[in-house]
Amino acid sequence: VNKFKTSASASHDNLKPKLIKRVCEEISLPLTNIINLIFEHSTVPDELKFGNITPIFKAGNVMKFQNYRLISVLPVFSKILERLIHDRI
């Protein structure tokens, strides 16, 4: 959580990394319980599977899809879970 950029955008859940950093200690116990349940049941909640995708124009013809780069903004809790899975493997 401390490595998150505080300037990062919020996803569809409207929670910005800056807010999560501020309340990290207060939510650590319930968040730990939720993450342990995710590992125990091998099931990720649907809310953590979605992100906001924004096409960013690169160059060339604006009508061609290949001239866009897609940026995906994932929920903060999804990023935390990803990191824990990565570190666990």
C-alpha cells in the first residue's frame, strides 16, 4: 500500500490510493480477513475483477483502433490482492 502513487486515479469503486493509504492501519484487520477468505476459497469477488479502461490516442489516424493504447485502472484492493498473490508464488 505504501508503494501506491497518491496521484493515481480511482477505479469504478471511486476509492483513490491516497485514501487507502490514510486508512490503511484502520482497515488492515478486516482486509486481512477478507484476503485470507479469498485464498482459502480460491474465489475472487466480482467487484475486484473490473477496471476502467480508457483508450489513449498515440498517433496517426484517429479512426484506427491500433493507434490507441489502452489504460486500465483497477480497484486499489485488486492491486493489493495481486501483489499478495505475486509474493506468495
